[in-house]
Amino acid sequence: DDVPSAAAGGPMDVNTALQEVLKNAIIHDGVVHGLHESAKALD
């Protein structure tokens, strides 16, 4: 996480909140995709 969390830096504006949500979505989607591919490889 190179991007500092806005929660620690004060109030969050709409753009910062959107960046945080999208960053978390990308991270979680990557994890889910990786687990799915790993499960397919084990089958």
C-alpha cells in the first residue's frame, strides 16, 4: 500500500473515498482470481 490511508490524514473527500474503494476492489479481486486459478490447478 503505497497510497496513505485518508482516514489517518483527516477527512476524506469523494475522490479520495472512490480511490480507496477502487483500490480495495482491485486488491480483493486479484486475491479471488488467484485463489480460483490455484484451485483449478489443483484439480
